Amino acid sequence: MHEKVLLRRQTTPALDLGSYLASGGFAGLKKAREIGAAETVRIVTESGLVGRGGAGFPTGRKWESVRTATDPERYFVLNADESEPGTFKDRVMIDVDPFLVLEGVLIGSFAISATRAFIYVRGEYRKEADLLQRCAKELEAAGYLEGLGPEGRALAIEIRHGGGAYICGEETALFRSIEGYRGEPMSKPPFPTVAGLFRKPTAINNVETVANVPDIVTRGASWLRSLGTERSPGIKLYSVSGNVERPGVYELPFGTPLRELLDLAGARDLQAILLGGAAGTFVFPQDFDMPLSYEAAQERHATLGSGALIAFDHETNLWRVAERLGSFFAHESCGQCVPCRVGTRRQHEMLEALAEGHGRGSERDLLVRLSQVMTDASICGLGQTASTAVRSLLDAEAKGLLAV
């Protein structure tokens, strides 16, 4: 049985500073201060930690780019805008261990010599935003923010509420929202490490990513490398929902077979699962023994995404599920670029027809061509991945894997 790390306080949440300290909290921040920013970044880099929000970018490399930037004004941003359908792991992390999340933010801010840290919380997570605000004030009063900024200055932490849009989970749209503008993605380059929030060098990580940092700094890079696989080191949180007996958040090392996770959640006689959230892929029973790792998912043209897993039994019309996904993307498109603005609406119209049983073969061909245009020409990840699940369903249908 895997020893819980991120969820070790799930049964006894540490919601005040005293209880967090009593359970070993802030050992990571203490060590980071002792070894310095450069060594902290080196440890995180060598650990192989990559972003757990879906993109999978190496965390240490991102931090090093910001740490060595020539601009003295730098920002650290925590992305807690968890809007991916089927994903709720970050909310659970904040609910049961807010100080662990904040300790990760403080270490990251110290490592890049940030002048300010921004925590961007999904608009619907009012309770979580209030909890983080209270905990941040408690840390400030206790002196934990002193000396974390450049030249020994105190770090300032600001809590910002999300704009109620899925697109604001995209890093540049999130920056625009914090700046007071409509949440719309910006073209890259320049990348956030060069010109991010307020056009300053910025490191942005999601909740699960920073929650890994304190233990990495305390236990060393080799500790994380000892878990998971060579190309996917560490542990992963999975949000499991749908036709399962025990929905919830599960923590497992990378490389754990998908079937083991399904058994833990009490899944029985499934037709398929949607792996990776709305922008993920449908996976069918013949692949339920696949290891849950980035490389194994890539080999099967699937994605782990943010770790969402939605299970569907044989009574589910998967084309109806696809239609709901199409409706979601059409509604959440910011409308900035034509391939996404028009493409998501045309996709939804065709999926409606397929869900009603009226789709023709020509419409399936058109869906494939439309998805390629959206993938190639959309500005950001929303349009680029809005048809991923649909494409996987079309492939499954061609192979005769659909039950309905």
C-alpha cells in the first residue's frame, strides 16, 4: 500500500498554523532558507517534478528561468482556477491541507526571489479562497513572510478570485484576469518566464504541483525519483467520478495500473472512461491495464491531463456525453480566434445530430477535418484540445468499441 504524502492529513486536516507545525510543517521552507534559492531550484529540477495541471512542464526549469531573469520585479502565481470538468483534487488539497499548499508557494517565491505572490482561486471556490486568505494572514502575523523577497524584503501575498471562466485556467488568460481585463489568452512568445503577469518574469504553478515541493526540498530529489517511473517520477492525484461506488480523490505513484485505480474506486463493468477531463480521451476496457504515466498515455494516444477520470457504464450513450462536452467548449470559448469561436459551435451542432442518431458518415468526416483545423489554428489550448475526446470516440467507433 502506498504511503500517503499529499493526502496524509486528509483524515486530520491541519487548518491552523499550530496543528500544521505539530505535524512537521514548514520543514521544507526552513531547509530552503538554509540552502539558498539556487540550491532549492537545483533540487526541484533534479527531482523531475513537472506541472500537475495538465501541461507537464518541468517545474525547476521554469523556476530557474525566472530566478535568473534580469528584471528585479518577479511574481509567483498559484493557479487554483480548477475548472476542468471532473477535476476536484485541488479543492480537496486546499480543504484538508491549506498550509502545505502555502508552504509550497512560499518556497517557490523564495526560490525565484519573487516580490509578490498571487493566488488565483476559482470563483466558485469561495470557501477555499477564504480559508487561504485566513491562513496567509496567520503566516504573515507569525513572521513567515519576512525575508522571502529580494534583498531580504517581506513577501506580499494576494488572493484573487477567478473570473468564472474555464479559459482563465490558461496561464496568460489568468494573468489578464488578475490585471483586471477580460480573460483572453495571449500569443507566445514571449513566455511567462520572460513577460508574464504585468509583463514581468512570472512562475506559475498549480496547487498539486506546489504541494509536492515541501517534501522534495526536505527529503531530496532522489526521494521523488524513487517513486513512479523513470520518465514520470513521483505521485499523482486523481479525481474519480461517474459510475463508481467510491468517487473521490486518490493518490498513487506514477506507473500504477489504471485497473488498480478503478478497483479502489469500486468501478464495475464499465463501457469506457474519460481520462484527463473534458480535453482528455476516451479509454476502453482493453486498455484498462495501462500504467498511469505520461509515457504510457502518450503511447496509447491518450492523456492524463489534470488527473480527472470519469467512468461510464454500458447504459451511457457516449455520443450524448460528447455532445455535452461540445456544448461546454462552445460556451467556454472566449471567442478571440475564429477557429475556436466558430469551430466549437459547429462541432457542437454536429455532435447534437450524432447524439440523436441523425449523424451521417459525411458529418463524421467533417468532424475529423474540423478538429484538425481547430488543433492547428487555435490560439490556445482550449481550441486545440476541444475535439480531443471527440476524435478518440470516432476512432473507437471505427474499431467497433462502442456499446451504443
